[in-house]
Amino acid sequence: MADEQPPVIEQTVGDEKGPSKNEIKKRAKEAEKAKKAAEKAAKQAELEAQKAAADVDYASELYGKAPLNQSQSRPRQTRVQIASLNPNLDGETVLLRARVQTSRAQGNKMVFLNLRQRTDSVQALLTVTPEKVSKQMVKWTASLQDESIVLVEGVVKKSPEIIKSASVGDVELHVSKIYLISGLESRLPFTVEDANRPETDVNAGEDVQYKRVLLDTRLNNRVIDLRTQTNQAVFKLQNAIGHFFRDFLDSQGFMEIHSPKLQGAATESGASVFKVNYFKGSAFLAQSPQLAKQMAIAADFERVYEIGPVFRAEDSNTHRHMTEFIGLDLEMTIEEHYHEVMELLDSLFIHMFRGLREKYSNEIEVVRKQFPADEFKWREGPEGTLKLTFKEAVDLLVEDGVAREDLDDIDTENEKRLGRLVKAKYDTDYFIIDKFPMALRPFYTMPDPEDPTLSNSYDFFMRGEEILSGAQRIHDSALLIEKMKSKGIEPESMSSYVDAFKMGCSPHGGGGIGLERVLMLFLKLNNIRRASLFPRDPKRLEP
Amino acid sequence: MADEQPPVIEQTVGDEKGPSKNEIKKRAKEAEKAKKAAEKAAKQAELEAQKAAADVDYASELYGKAPLNQSQSRPRQTRVQIASLNPNLDGETVLLRARVQTSRAQGNKMVFLNLRQRTDSVQALLTVTPEKVSKQMVKWTASLQDESIVLVEGVVKKSPEIIKSASVGDVELHVSKIYLISGLESRLPFTVEDANRPETDVNAGEDVQYKRVLLDTRLNNRVIDLRTQTNQAVFKLQNAIGHFFRDFLDSQGFMEIHSPKLQGAATESGASVFKVNYFKGSAFLAQSPQLAKQMAIAADFERVYEIGPVFRAEDSNTHRHMTEFIGLDLEMTIEEHYHEVMELLDSLFIHMFRGLREKYSNEIEVVRKQFPADEFKWREGPEGTLKLTFKEAVDLLVEDGVAREDLDDIDTENEKRLGRLVKAKYDTDYFIIDKFPMALRPFYTMPDPEDPTLSNSYDFFMRGEEILSGAQRIHDSALLIEKMKSKGIEPESMSSYVDAFKMGCSPHGGGGIGLERVLMLFLKLNNIRRASLFPRDPKRLEP
């Protein structure tokens, strides 16, 4: 010990006379003192040695940073999912890979972990146990950063009481081994817990005790933001909508197609098309698969759908516009009447809504915790979906006090107002408006047979926002050319499209659905960017 | 009748003397003659009137050009599919919409039609029948241009012998009504029959009696070309491959994602990226969903796939390159070893091959008529898919006489040679090459744990052409940055990608499949453009 000096025996050199009695007594006393000190030091050293022996880490093989996985070996050990853990496994040893969502040390002998896999989490704990869990192992585990990925072996134990902080709350995991698979090399911009807080909490004003994570911060660090249980659920639901779309259409004899996004000409409407440098010339990004899917009909494909990106070069910075989104598009031949298409689309939506409610209620529930919303309502049974004509919709708004002269078109604000009126009157969040004025629709829309100012076209609405636009199309090239000219489009500029109808084409119609809009409105996420994995808008191209 | 003059009674004027007996006799005779002539004329006139009456078209309501379908009415009549017709329906009246593939008049009393719906066809005929089918109706039907779309009502009749020119050959349709739904306003550039001829016939040299339709002509008039039975089958098979891909991955716990095609930076390799004018700046089209799907893994999505367009700005004008094609991409976490991914991908392909063989043999047969090919072969059972290391593949080629010094990489020519060698030796059209040299792979590829010149990467081959490329990826940001720098890529230029791995990321791997390549090689279509609905290459942006 550096701070315990060895006793110094005092000597008087050059003093030749013998020691006095007192002196002898004094010296004996000092010698006795020195002996005791030496004994004390020896005892201390022994204790130190014992302590050092105790510090040899008997658990050193049971934890630590794993070497970088380069597929060095393949022991084929079974790894489990947190969701599969339950009290019936009490006493069984399991192995799993998970994130450390949070860790909490209790003294230096115990640490609690919240382990997370996607939407599932479980509590794990380590307690110092001779020959098993060492103090060092506990200390190392407690030092793991949140969001580290670990490989954990542990024994499943029925938990004495439900653990509310975990989605699997009836068991806990008594950790026997823990290795770091991937750590963090940077500070988290925000915690996943904060990012998962109910929007109501963070909007609570001055009482807010949590850090609010702003949308832009989330999107700048989307990889972290996507790890929240809410977002894991949101994108499971996005996946589900696509599947319901496909399953329904497959059952109705549709075929999936893939049409090119690179176009030779700026189609439909030149203003909002992205231009691409194409070798020595230019190309344009398709605003929709409209032309291609109609050409597929002219090529006898009969019933087609496509799921793919559509691009809009509109400088709109709103809650519901993106420059790239996923279009769920379909087109089909008509035997007699365009209501065949409209009714099929209606059945498609009912199929999606039902599927979501029946098979994804857990995910909807998870999202609702962060984004509280009334349950999405639609009408079923004999009365069926509410269908209004454009004129009837206008009348409803006029009745409610909107000036008729402002209703040549129904703008976003009046759409929402209409949604509220319809909800109040018919108790539905989902309805159809049919028979739009021709002036509001694109050139390829089929006019009404009796009133040429109207068209055979419809929009579908969810919570007062448009989510689908569709119509019967003009399949006659002469009429098509006439309409193009009347809208100031040169037929020559779209000659392969026009030509497709010169070789015989069946009457047909279809529609295009915005995937992210359906998702946003079903869940009431309030901003379309939340419904897109990596959203793109006029100001965002990263990540 | 213009050529039958009315009889003129001869009169001698200015002869005052009375008629002689002879004269009287003569006159009486002439009167008699005139009377008979008049009677004959009257009878003739009556016949003419009768005949004129017969020319009044008793069938005029039963045929003709239908008014443009603007959804005027909805009688809700059942329409049938040609494929559903069979001898059990003998005597029943059916209604259907179909193309007139060809028509052939027999005299002026009968006309045969070949009616087509996609891959199905049936013979129809009209015969003049009093009160039912008129001569005019037959004449009008015979005048219909090939490829016109008609609505036909007719009686199904068991045909006395199998009609070889129709896919449904055991019945014919006796037409009672026929209306033109959509006619042609332009000459066909080629007939659908010519476009559907076996490639062997049109390649037969000087004996060729059919008009050969060149690929460029087909692609310039793709809407007509796509109507061939071959192409209808090709795109049903394209649709099927996508469905098998999805079904298999869904069953393995994968989730579908949609990643943005608009990128803020030219990623992966700047040279072959299309640049987009993005408001006041620039964007770039994604060459693959590589970065996004890896970021989805860093965001805990665990197992993801995407089906979407990928863009390559390579000025390659070969049989197997396009500037836009459909990528079937997947990425998944690894528990122990990247062979987990490789084996899953292998199972995916076996699932697709089996599905095609078991559920789409008719379509494969239809395509084979135009594009003769050996049946696609793969190995199943205990021996499983042939897996070679890159080194073993090189050895096979060296054994066959290729100089080893030319085999740092295996070029297209040697790939095909390898395909032939493997086919001869192992009787399979499908195999895997594993452990590619690191130098041949992109920066994000995980190096082999023992030999840093090798990598944990693989390619899959069909008929000697690469259809999938994949690997374990680097999930450690420090190693990733090191590899980027060694390949001359500035990590700062891809910061949101690099950052994703700084916040903890599970070991993972994946692969990307070219949909059109799989389709082309399975069917041996010889040119990738035939496997794309509206192909895009450096010289083609239309239709």
C-alpha cells in the first residue's frame, strides 16, 4: 500500500553511550508497534490476494463482443422469436437475437433489459450468481448502449406479475449468455421510446415531460424512426393493403403487368413531369401507368393491374402530396356499363377494409396508441356503399352553406367538409362520388351519353380525402383525337397511344389508388410521409 | 326490267278501208299475243316485286355497327368466355365479345369466322336462313376486318369433327346476332396470325412462304404483337413468376416494401445512373433497391422484398440488356451464415420452377410452338441444386480448354460455355456459383472470413446466363467505410446509407433477380425484349 509507510526505527548515530532504561522501554514499545503493523500489513496483503482471486471473471466466456459475423461458422442453433415466448416454456433455455431497447442496473449485482424484436418485447435480467453470472458480466451488460443488437441465451421464467413495459409480459428471461452482435458507433438522434410516444402526450403543451420528436427529425433519421412499434405496424399494414389489393384482383381474373416508367414524351400533362437525361436525348418519368394499362387493354389483356411508383413533379408541400408514391392501378374491359368497374372497385375496397379489420386488428391497435383515431367506418349489407353524384355532393355542400358558385369543382377544404357532412348524415368514412363534370377530368374520359358536360367518372373518398380517381375511357380513336385537340394536346405527341385505339379496342375503364393515402387515412396518420418508407417531396431526396 | 321492252301493237294509220277477214284474224291473233305478253309482263312484275320484297333485310336488327359504348344501358346479359364452351352446351344460346381473327366467305350464303379471346379461339359461322340470317347479314359479316371486336350471339353446336384451327375445336358457334363493337381505323401492320408463326418456319430460309415479322416491327406495333397467343401466354407466365416469388416469400415471413426510385445521389456506381431534373436541382434513378432494402434491415424489418423497376443507364445494345427492367429483390437478416440466404433463394427458384411446370404447362406449350426449346431442367431430391465455387467453375472451363489467365472473371461467352459444360455433365439448366473473388463484387459485399480475396457472394444461372446476384453484406460501418474508400467511393456521398449501420444492424444478405431474364431463359425467348411488355433500351422509348 503506497499510503502505509513501513515503521522507521529511530537510531542516534555518534552517541557512544549505551541506551537508558527509558530508552530501552521505548524501543521495545516501538518494536512491538512495528511487529503489529507488519502483521496488519501481511493480513491486508492476504485479503488483497483473496480479493484479486475473486476478481478473476468466471463468466468471461459467457458475454462480450462477438467477432464480426463473416459467416465463420454455422452451428445451426435454433433461435426463437420473442413473440413465441409464453409461460408454458417456463424453465426452458432459449436463444434469441434482439435489440436492447433500454437497460436499467440495480446496484452492481443486477441489470434489467428490455429486449425488442419489431413490435414485440420482453424483459430480461441478469443477477450475479456464483459460477454463472459474474459481477463483470452484469457491469458489461449494464454498459450496453440502447439499440445495441445482442445474442442472448436465457431461461424462460413465468413472471410473478405482468410486466407492463413489455409486449410479452407474462414471462421474463433469466440471461445466462449475452454477446454483442452489433453496437452503436454514433449517438442516437432520439430514443425509439420517445419516437413511439402517443402524439397526444407530445402535444399536451406545457405539461409535456417527454421530448417531442418532430417529423423532420424523424425523417432525417428514418432508420431509427422506423424501428418504433408504431412504424413496424404501419408498414405491416402497408404490406397488407398491397396483398389484399392483389388477392382480390387475382380472384377476379386480373393479371399483373409492369409498364415502363421511362417515357418518350411528356404525357397526360406536360407541366408536372420529371425530365430525365437519356443518353443523348431526353425521357420523362411516367405520371401514372394510365397509357400503358389502356394499351394493355387494346392488346387484349382484358383485366390488368399494376403496383408501382408514379412520379409527380408538382411543387406541392402539403400533408398529402409526394413527388413519388405507389400507385395501385387497374384497368378492365367493360361489357355493358362503366358501373361494372366502379362496383368492382367498391368491392375491392370493402375487401381491403374487412381484411384489415379482421386480420390486422393488433397492428391497428398498436398504431392507434400513437395516433388516436376513431375506428374507420364503412357501410355494408343491403344498403351498401354510399354513392352520390357530383351534383348531389354539391347540393349537400350548398345546403350546408357553401356558395354554389364556388362549387364548379370541390376543393380540398370542401372535400373535407363534405366528408364531415356525410359522416354526420350517413355514418360512413367511405363513399363514392360519380358523374364528375367533363371539364374536371382528363381528355381520355368518356363523356356521359346524354349530357356531354358530364362524364362517366368517379372518385372514391376516405375520411373526406380522395383516394381513388377513375372512369370509363374513350376507346374510339376519332373521339379521343377530338377530345385531345379540345384540351390543347397534339395527338401526334402521343401517337403510339392513339394508334393503339385504331386497331380495335374494347370498351374499358379503371382507376388508380394512392397506396400511401389509403394507409394514411385508414390510420389517420395526418401526414402522408408517415405512410411512406422513405418519402420524397420537393425538398426531400434523402435518406 | 330495262332489257325487256313492253310489246308494241303495230297500227297502220291512214288506211281507210275496213279490215279483211284475214286482217281481223291477224289482229285477233296479235291481240291475243299482246294480251299474253301483258300477262307475262304482269307476272314478271309480280315476281320482281316479290324479289324486291325478299331484298328487304329481315335480319337488319340482328347485325351491324353498335353505337359507341358510352354506358347508355345495362341490360345485364350474361357473356361467356370462349374457353368455357364445350359439347355439353350443345344447343344453348350464348353471348360473347371477341376479336375476329380471320373470316372466310363461302359463296354469298355462308361465312366462317375465327373468333379469338386471348389464347382461346372458336369457329363461328353464319348461313343464310329465312327470317334469321339474311344474305345482307352474311355479306356484312364477311366484310369485317380482321381484328375487329364483335359482340356475337349464337347457338353452340357440337362440331362433327375437331376444328384444328381453333383452340376450342369440339364445338362451333352458329351465329344469330353479330354487332361491331370496335372496328379498325387503320391498316394492320401485320396479321396476328403471321406474328404467331413458329420461329422455325420463318427462319426456314428460301422455302419460307409466310411473311416474317421482325422484332423491331413487332415492338413498334407492340399492341398488335401482344395479341398473339404466344404473347398472351408469355405475360401470363410473367405474372405467374411474380406471384410465385411473392407467395414463397410471404410464407417465409417476408414483408413487401416500396423504396423510392428518386435518389439524392448517384449511388453504387455513378457511371450508369440516369440523372433527373428535380425542381431546381438534380436527382438520380435508383439502379436497384440495394441501399433502401439494407436500410430496411437496419430498421429491423428482418425480411423484406420488393418488386419494382430498376434503371440502368448502360449503353448496351445486347439481347439481354434493357435500360429499365423489373427487379425481384430481397434482403434478410442472417442468424449464423450467409448460406441461409443462398439456400432460401434456391428454394425460391425451385418453388417457381415447380409452380410453372405444374400450373402453367398449357401456357408453356403455347409459347413452345413459336419458340421451340428443350424443357427447362433442374435437379431435385437429395442431390439438390448444383453448387460450384467460383474456383470449381473456373477449373471446369480450364479443363475444357479455356486459358486460366482469361478467367479472372467469367465473361458472357464463358458463362454460356460453362452452362453447356454443366448441362452435359450434370444434366441441369440451373446452378449456383458461390464464393466470387472480392475484386468482382461491389463494395458492400462481405469478405470471406479466411481468404480476404474471396467474398461471401453468389450468382445463380439459368441456361448459362446469370439471373441473380447476391451476397452477405457488410453490416459494420467501419469496415464498410474502409471498403468504400478502397473502391474510390467517398463515404460522405452516401452518408444516410453509411449512417444506417452506425446505429446497430444485424448481419444480413440478399439478392436481386431480373424478372424478364428468368422469363426469357425459362422459355428460351432469345431476346429480353420479348419478356417485357413495352421494352426500353438505349434506342427505344416508345411505345
